[in-house]
Amino acid sequence: MKIAVVGKGGSGKTTTAAVLARTYARRGHETLALDCDTNPNLGISLGLGEDATEALVTVRDALDAGEEEHASSADDLVERFGATAPDGVRLAVVSAIQNPEPGCP
Amino acid sequence: MRVAFVGKGGAGKSSLAGTFARVLAAAGEQVLVLDSDPMPGLALSLGVPSVDTGLPDDAVEEYQEGGRRRYRLRSGLTGQGAVEQYAVAGPDGVRFLQLGKARGPRWDNSRPHWAFQRVLDDLPGDDWSIVGDLPGGTRQPFMTWGRYARTYLVVVEPTPASLLSGRRLARLAASRGTPQVLAVANKMRQPDDPDRVAAGTGLDVLGAVPFDPAVAEADRQGRALLDAEPAAPAVAAVRSLVEALRSREAPS
């Protein structure tokens, strides 16, 4: 099963995604939660805590850093740069914009 | 006054920005309201009936530069002219300009988007106040879509996710050319909530807006808060924000 949660700002996407992920995990499914927001907060809703959420290295940054050997697969990326949230949900953050620079909307 | 509202999705940017602009306009100022969110929202909070009024495709013309296709305002059209011609008139005399809404993957939004950018590069002068509403999150604020602002107002709720977003947005303060970044503590329920916002974001708090069911009710009705409930506590708080910012933003 692959689900993407979308909607207007403030409508409850992150909360919905987090509850879905933990519910599937509790039912015994292996669950990956992907935070694709450039202002990633899914960790907080999953119950990972503020500090751990802020400390997550984004997969994109990990790819750009170029200091480590390339991960061999998507599974490897999630394994190396993800975090484990309550109920065993694995969380990975795709990209975050850290600092101001010009660009598209 | 030139202000841009930023913050996490759902923090209350549009409700506050719409009310803020109306309060300024009702005080007799010429106010241009800028909505660069590709999802509808600010029109309703402002009390403008049309939710999708982006700039027309022919506001810009194509030209080549270094072998690349680029867009500029069409010959003879200035930013001020685009505002006069295309900004929608709203209640209390506000003028409202939108980025234009996302029309689906098969629709090319690039001309309205470039037109909006070019107007941002050539906004009317200091006899206008400008109130902008940016989409939730850090993407647009970090990509200079609020570059007209003399003040960024980061709208923050007393929740960890909103505080974390506020902390990220506080990095705007460290970037060049941004004179002022302040927090607005929104949906306050406890006396120490504004202190939590100050501590959690590291920003000065311009003012606090109480949790007010009238805001949610106005949203539910699709009406401007100022029209639905002019005596609401949140409206009074926004009036205080306007006054507080008047004394903090350098006179233009």
C-alpha cells in the first residue's frame, strides 16, 4: 500500500499521515513514513520528539554531501538517514530548505 | 508599512493578514494586498468574492536572454500600472493582487507567475502600504517571494511543530536585506504562551492574538473576520498589532 496525503495548509495532512502510519504499524505492517514537506514536521506528529525531528538529515542533503559512499538502494538510504518512531514506524525526510536563496514558488 | 506574513500551514497567516490589511485600509491608507499562495485563502479572509484572479497571460512578454526564454512586463506596462489595471478592489478600498491559483498539471502557470514576480520587482512607492500573505512553510519565504517586506511577521501557535517552523523562519532574520523579523503569537490560550513563542523561536514578539472561536466561525462561513464579527477579540488584537508595528517599522 502506498498513500500520499495532500491538502491545503492547516487542514491536517501531517496529523492524518502520522496517525495512518502508526495505525498500520500497530497492525503489523512494515511502515515507512516519508516527509516530503520542505518544512518537515512529520516527526513531531509521529511522536519522535522535537529535537530528533530537527536533527534528521534529509535524504537529499545526504546525497549532496558526497563524503560518504553512495547508498546502494532506496532501502539503504532509509536505513542510514531515517529514524525509528514509536510503533516501529520508519521515518525519512526527503528535502528541507534550510536557508534563504532565490527560486521558484 | 510593508509586511509579509509567514508561518506554518494553519498558523493563521491569512486570517491575520486579511484583517490586518482591512484595518490599515479603514484607517485611510492605500493598501495593496499580495497573495502568492497558489491555493485559495486570503481572498476570503479579506472579503473579496473572487478567489482566483491571477494576472493575465498577456501581462508579460517573452524575450530571449543568453539563449534562454525569459519574461518581462509587456511593453508600456509598469508594476504600478499592473496594480491599477489588474488588482481587484476589495472592501475598505484595499487592492488585491494574486499569484493565480494552480490550475492542474496540464495548465501552464508560468506567465501569471512571472507577471507576479515582475510586479514584485516594480511595486508602487511609499504612498502605498503593502501586506503580503505567503504560503505555509519555509519554501517561498526562503526563496525571496517576500522580498518587498520591511517586516516579516512569523505567525506562530504555541505548538511544537509551529515553534519549530518559526525557528526555521527566524533564519530570515540572519539573511541580507531583511530589516526586521518579528513573531506574532497566535491562538494563545495560556498567559505564558507568548513567552513560549519568544523562547521557542528566538524572535521578538510583536503582539499576541488570543484563541478566538470567531476566527474559525468566519472561516467556516467563508467570510472576512472583520465582516463576520467586527467586535471579536482577535480583531482587537490585530488592531494592536497594527499600532505596535507602526511604532517599530521605520517611517518610510
